[in-house]
Amino acid sequence: MDIKTLQQDMIAAMKAKDKARKDAISALVSAVKKVAIDEGCREDIPESLVDRVILKELKTVKEQID
């Protein structure tokens, strides 16, 4: 998944007034941007980085639930 798709999904959630979905996607976008800055590729964020961050955040949430 690329960052533009995430941002479009966030906009769609805002228009639908789905606060929970918007907050979740917003957190993902923020995490992706943070990692991109740390790795020095802020302008051109590769899909592999986005996928890696999504998997990491998913793992973190599953651990918190357990």
C-alpha cells in the first residue's frame, strides 16, 4: 500500500464522519512519516516502508490487546 492510498482513505473517513477509522488511519500515516524521516526518504516513501510500518503497528496493537 502506498502513502497516497492511506491519505485518501483518511479523507474518505473524515467525509463519512467515521472518527474511529480516521484516527486509526491518521496514526498509521504519522507512523509512516516518522519512519520515512528517520530513514531519510521523506519525499519519496516506498511501498515497502509503508507495508513494514503497517505490520509493525498491527503487531503492537495485537500485543496490547493480549
